[in-house]
Amino acid sequence: MAYIKKASKDDIKIIKEKFIDKYSDAVTELEYRNDYELLIAIILSAQCTDKRVNIITPALFDKYPSSKDLANANLEDVKELLKSCSFFNNKAINIIKMANTVEDSFGGDIPHDTKDLMSLAGVGNKTANVFMIEADGANLMAVDTHVFRVSHRLGLSDAKTVEKTEEQLVKKLKDDLHIFHQSMVLFGRYICKAVSPDCDKCLFPDQCKTTKTFRV
């Protein structure tokens, strides 16, 4: 796919206004009841759909309703509960390790600090930022596959890595980053899809920077 030019200042202004107008109240589609469940759901969602995660987690949370319970869980049992999730072996190991650290280092409470979150197994920068965005409405940007795709199609980024894309988005969008993260996730998931995007429903027909041949 080719991109023809970067978004202008006017483009960015329009993109921000339209995203805020449509998605200002948007939240994650992951289902959770507390910080513990939210963090686990985010960890499991890596390279897995939210829909699949929401199918898996009720049984997991029913059997292990707290970090204390999960810290003492049998690994094979947790693997069995996660077996329909991508990379379930590693994710099972990580969430048990995460629960142990939460118990040992944070008194059983999920930390609300990016650095502390990243000290937990299975939690990288993106996962930590997604947690902070959802839990606290933090002014952070998290770049998943949808955010990466949408930001490039709209000319908000030309970076080749997730890290550089995040950097460019933070610089250009500045404020309300939690809204723009949620906006691009939902817009990319349901309209600006990777395959057969629904261009007739696009919010940005005049701001899209993909080639005309792609947008037929």
C-alpha cells in the first residue's frame, strides 16, 4: 500500500475534531470489573481479538478472582482455561508471574504507573499505556495494529515501527490522546479495516492519504 503525503495542519485539526465528535465516550470492548481483570484482559488481547478474550475470561476470573488466587494457580490449569487464546502457553506463565509480583511488590493492587506496570510479566509499553488510558483516561497513546494502520492511512505517521509511530502521534495530536487511541482502534476495527475497508462510511474522505486505486 502506498501513502502519498503527510497530513497538513488543517487535516490534523479536522481529524481531531471528527474523532472527538464521534468517539469521545468510547471505551475498550474488553469486558472487566476491576483493575485486576482489566490488566489480564489487555495482556490476553495481544495478537488476539477482544471478542475471543471476552469468551475466555469469565471462567478464568470465576476460578481466580484476584491476584492472590492467580498467584497460587496451577500453571497447567491456567493453560487449559486459555487454550483458545493465541500464545496461551506464554500468556499463562506471564499472568501467574504478574499476579505474584502484584502480591509481593504492590500489596495486591495493580499499580497505576507506567514504569511499575512494565515491571510486571507480560506488560510492555503498549499494554501499560492501554491500561492507563482505560483505567485513568491518561494522556497517552498506545499503538496496536489498528492505530498503526489508521495513522498511516491518514498521514499522521510515516514511521516504520510502533515506537516511532507512537512518538509521531503524541507530537501531532498532543492532547486527548486517550480519545484518539480509542477512536483509531474502533475506526480501524469496523470501518478502516485492513482488508476491504468500508470507505463509503469513512469519516475522512478528504484527509485519507492512501492511493486512489486503493480507495475504490
